[in-house]
Amino acid sequence: MQESMWDTKKNYSFVRSKEEMDFFRGKENAASWMYDCEGIFAAWTTNPATVRSVLPPPLEYVSPVVRAYIINVFDPTFSSRYHEAGLVLTAMYNGRPGEYNLGTLLKGADNGVLMGREIADLPRKNAECISLARIGDSAHGSVTRDDVRLIEIECDLCGTGGYNNPKMAEEIFGARKPGEVLDSRQYSFRFDCVMEEGHGAVVSGVKLNDSHVQTRIKTFRSASVHVTLRSTANDPWAEMKVIEMIGAGWSRVDIGLLGSELIPLGEDNTAVPYLLNRYDSPAFGKPNRSFCC
């Protein structure tokens, strides 16, 4: 039987081939792209004191705005396709604003979770269900984990300017016009964790990951929005409670991570308690008993 063009590239081994390593370390893999992400992007305000309380040092407070998204990632370069949802704040480091992800949940591809955690240092976890639908001028999405629906978003896609708070929404979504290319920063944290005999987990070597993110806007339709939040001990999303809805949009975008700089924070480990929500409650002596199909 004639071999296909892919047969010569197969490497069914626990050791990666030279060709695979050349790609992994080469210019072709210099950026990680999530092509054709489509879904809901929403924003609201919460208590400023709450935002300050969850920002790990040395990140500084910028605003009480919380953003959430629920998207289908149709064509990522580092994984098969998946669904993703997240909670995002804006923070400042050395005078430069950037996004800080409080929590990110994925459904459909383990590699998306692992690459995000181990390379981009994002607090990614697996969700049980991420639902997203658009029917005419209505859109809704939800995320379920541990049998709790952590977020529900309902949108009325009412055209240009159709926001809950048009003035604030224009500041957040105004640049998201088809054809626009938006460059931004993303802040995350890397650390070492070792289970030392007789001592439990020892965390050290905290570094700030300062990443360059590019977003290419393909489509955007503004919307009014309603958001419902719930919490568990593993995913306290309702801590970012809604004070005022700002607005939302249904959008299709390409999102690229173009490069990162790791900034050592020396012996300062004060950020550690802020970073461990990427682990669930059994790591902190609280058992989970969740049986979901």
C-alpha cells in the first residue's frame, strides 16, 4: 500500500525526533495562535476593593472592570480545537497595563490546558461543560465545573451602540472594529513547587511572565448583556460580583501569543497565595466528591 505524505513524518516514540525538536524550537513555532475564536466577550464593574484584594504583587490596580469570555477556539496552532472561558482583570506593572487572568476553563483538548499552564503560565483547568450558542440576535453561554454553573451570559445583539452602558463600553470595545489589530500585554506567574519530605509543598522562584499578545478583529457585533455568577471552593467566580453591567459583543478574532519575558522576583514570594487557585481544594486539605457524567 502506498504511504501517504504524513507517513514519513510519523514518530510513534516517547522520544521526539530531530525534525520535531527543530520545529518546537524554531521560528515556525515562535508564536502560538488561536485562529478563528468566536463567541461572547462581556464586561461589568465590581467592587474596587475586591479587585485590589486578588491582584498578586507586584501587579497594581487599574480599574474595577471585569471581563469574561466564552469562545469556540476553532483552529489553534498548539492543540486540537476546544472551548474556552475566562475571567480577566486589567493590572499594571512598571507603568504598563496588561491583562491578568483570574481563571481559565477549557473543554475539549488537554493539550490546550497543558500548554497554557506550562508555557504561558496561565491558571487553566478542565471544565465539565462549556456551552455557547447564537440564534439570530440572541446569544448565550455558560460554564459548568463540579456540577455548578459558574457563569451564565445572555446577550441581546442589538447592533451599533447597543450596550448597557454605552460610554464605558466604548472605552472597552470601541477599538474592536473589523480589520483592527490590537497589541496588548498579558501578565501571569511561573514558580517552582517541590514536595519536600516531611515539609509538604515548598514554593519558590516566583517569576512574572510578561507576554506580548496580538488580537486581530474579524467581526464584532455589540450587545446588551446579563451575567449570573456562582462560586465553589475550587472556582470562586462569584467573588467578581456584578455591580453594573457595561456591555458585550459577539466577535470572531485571531489571538496570538507572540513572545514572553520572564522577570525574576528574587526572594519575594508574597504572590504565592494568589497563584495557587490553579489547584483544587484537595491540595489544601478539603476533599472533593464530585460525580458528574
